[in-house]
Amino acid sequence: MLADERDGLRSDVRTAIVTGGASGIGKATCELLARNGYRVAVVDRDELGAHSVADAIDGVAFGLDVTDERAVISLFERALEALGGTLDALATSAGILESTPFMEIDLAAFRLVYEINVIGTYLCIREAAKHMKSGGRICTIASVAGKRGGGLTGTAAYAASKGAVIALTRNAARSLAERGIVVNGVAPGPVLTPMLLPTFEDRAHRLRVEAMPLLGRAAEPLEIAEAIAWLLSPEASYVNGEMLTVDGGICLD
């Protein structure tokens, strides 16, 4: 961090919105940001789950379908008010997994994955940027599936959607740089979240997937949250447009 950036750090509480914050990577991110001193708005389609997380971290909670444009616009206005009028950070953890084989997936399912994973991410980035001042930081959540074309659990729709998130992240970084807003992302490998664990009930599948990282295991959600929290922090002041691979050694890029 540059000296003038250190000198300019605010003494008041930093604020963050985390979508998909009721479980998995999003929940771990909310908890970690709160421990790091952030006031956090926990946002999730599961409103009860969001309230449970928010209550535990002294945050605020909102229910949201990230594919509903009007609801997203309203959410950011209400969350900003609840956070005291400022927004420093956004993590877009809301997403779904799709593991139907290539030749079997129907278009309705394909479109739903895109609506949530891609359009939902775009809407949240756009609305956050409207309310952020220079210095705001955004972190998206893609996947190594978007870099490798799948090959773990996610198949065509999921891999394509996460590839789109990677491209969207880079374009957002280009587009928002003039506003002083930084946009990065993380591309996790397999993570022990409620989204993935049902697929691990197939022991052979789990052994195959966990054999892919050089570390020989899936990640805990907190291990991904640590990367997200760093990218959202002033300590990552010269990182922009980056897709940080956090996969235990699958991609080796």
C-alpha cells in the first residue's frame, strides 16, 4: 500500500455488501469481513439464513433474487441507508451449480444458471458502482470451471457462466477504473459448501475431484473468503482486473 493511501485510510467503519451471504463462501466472507471491522449487509435469496448470519455478526440482512432488476436496485438503496450512507466493498457470492451432462441439460436450466450467475453478478456490480466513491472495491466469484471448461463438478452451463463472470470482471475493471473503483475476482476450485456437498455423496466422484488439486483436498469456505477479503482490502491497492485462482493447485497458472 502506498504511503498516501495509508494516510488516507478512514477511521470510521468500512462497509460491505455480500450477496449469497447465507451459506458457503458468502457466509464465510461475511463473518471474516465482520471480524476485520466491516459493517456487513448480508444478502441472500434465503432471507432467514441471511438474518441468521447477520445476527451473529451484528450486521444487517436482506432477502434478494439477484435476477430481479428492480429488486436489486431497491436493495442497494436500502442497504446503503442501513450501512450509514457509504459502500466500500461488494462481494458477489450469489450463484448456483449445474451438473447435468452436456447432452442432457435443457435450455430452461441453462438460462437460469446464466440469469443468476452472470446477469445477477452484473446487476449487483452496476448498482454497487452507482453508490461507491473512488476507492470502492468489488470482488466477483467465478470458478476454475470457467477457466478449464468444467471437468470437476460443474458442466456446460455452469462452466460457461463462470467463464462469462471472468470476462465480466475484467470488463468491469476497465469500465469502472475512471470512477476509481477496483474490480477483481476469485476462481475457486472445489470448496466444501452446501452447494457442492450433495455431489460428494458419490464417493467415487469426490475422490476424483479431490485428487485434482495438488493439495489433495477440497477447500474450506474460509480459505476462499481470505482471498476475497484481501482483494476487498486497501492492502490490495495495486491489484485490478485480476482473477485470483484459489484452487489448491489445479490450474497452475
